[in-house]
Amino acid sequence: MNYKQILTNIHREVSALKNTGEVASYIPELAKVDKDHFGIYLNNIHGDNFEAGDADVTFSIQSISKVFSLAMAFANQGNKLWERVDVEPSGNPFNYLSLLEREKGIPRNPLINSGAIVVADCLVSTLKNPKEDFLQFVRDLANDQSINFDKNVVASEKKTGFRNYAIANLLKSFDNLHNSVEDVLDFYFHQCAIAMNCKQLSNAFFAFANRGKCMQNNTPIKPNQAKRINAIMLTCGFYDEAGEFAFEVGLPGKSGVGGGIVALLPNEYVITTWSPALNEKGNSYYGMQALERFTTETNSSIF
Ligand code: GLN
């Protein structure tokens, strides 16, 4: 398969489309990002890699971080995690509140905000230095010690994260938040504000495509946990567009409001796209277009 040629062509074709998406502005710092960035990076489990466009420009990973926090909490506490968060698609926006009230403080899944805030609470309870330990986990997964938090994004989201404060308080009222709202959201805003590029994200997700074994050849995630996390990505990774992503692209994956999307074919490859303009569901418009073309042209999907 000539991945280099395929990525170059897709990058050119998609760049020629009118970019109808909008850059996220509810976190003011994200609104400053240039809408025209567009990068693609693919690595396969044989160790080859290919790229097109802005694959080495860093951006805010936002909700893509929910996969890392889920992996760390699942590795630490195993199936006990599922007593506090479910694994069903929500069919609702990522910051939706009323489902949580109806379902008595048990979030639908760990990849919407309420679920990720419960996972963050678990990590704040169990890690010695929660933010530092989590950052180290991500650095080790990516095999790149230069990865860091973007403090401007943290500050920006702290000022405007009213819905996340509401979610955390609602969780607290149902006794599904054990630490203080401030401590848990401080951790959550930091995890979302990690800055990475397409290459670093693809490298970090290698473990999920490789049965839990990361690029350094150790196994931070058990094979059966990688399988379950991939299942959650497939059913819940794109909020109320998870069905559409499975239909159009056919891979497990995760998006973030910074405009990144990571998708993977187990035992084959990881592909990451970044284009900051989002469709109305909060997923990257160019990213969705590129990934649909990629799995169609390479005739590769889990189906
Ligand atoms: N930090 C963002 C928020 O909590 C993450 C949302 C996202 O990427 N979908 O609103």
C-alpha cells in the first residue's frame, strides 16, 4: 500500500473543499488557532510512518486525553471502574447535563465530560502526584519526554468551564465524586490542555492498535483492556456522531475540540488528523472527510 501517496492525495483533495467548520470558541484560547492548519500522520505496527501537511504542529488534544485517562485508571483499578461509569453511547453532546441527573450520577461512558470527570476523580484519588504522573504516562506512551501542558489553555478553560463545574457538582451531589470539585477539575483541565502533534498522538495510540504493547515494547495496558478501550472508542468516541463515524469511517477513534482525531485499525495502523475547524457536533470537519476517504481508498476498516 502506497500510504505516502494516498495521504498526499487526500490532503490535497480535502484542502480544496470549502471548510465549513468553525474553530471552537467556548474555550477562548482555542479560538486563536488558525483554521487553515491541516495535518495527517499514519504509523503502522511494522514501524513505518507517513505524513502530510501540518503533522508536526502541536495543538490542544482536549477530549482525546480521555482515552489516556481511561487507560490509566483502567490499568490501575481494573473492573471496579465500571461501578462508577457505564459503557453505553450517550447519543448526546459531550457536555450534556440532564442525562446525568436522570441516571443518578452514573455517566453513560468515560469519553463524555461527566464520565471523564469521574475517571479524573479516580486518578486524583490513586496517584501520588496526579498531574505529573498522568503527564508522565502520556509521555511514556508516546515515547516523547517533551510533551507538556499548555498553561494558557488550562487558565482559559478554568475561567469559562461553567458546564464542567455544573457536571462536577451534580456528580458530587450523587456521591460519585470523592475529591473536591476544584481538585478534580484542575486535573481534568490539565489533561485536556496537553499539547501534542499528530505524530506524537499516533505514537501514543500505538499501544491501542498493538494489543496494549507500546512502542518501547512494554505493556502499560493489558491486551484485554486495550480491546475494551477500543470498543468504547468505537461506540462513544464521537459523542452524538459516534454512529456517523462508524458508518463513514469504520474505525475506533477519538476526537477533541482542538480539532484532532485519532483512529486506529487494531493490529495494523494508527492515523491522526488535525484541522481545527469543527462541524456542528464538535468534530473536525476536514478530519472526518479525510478519514472517510482514507478507509474507503485503502479498503480498510474493522468491518
Ligand atoms: N475540555 C473540553 C471540555 O471539557 C473538552 C471537550 C472536547 O474536546 N470535546 O469542554
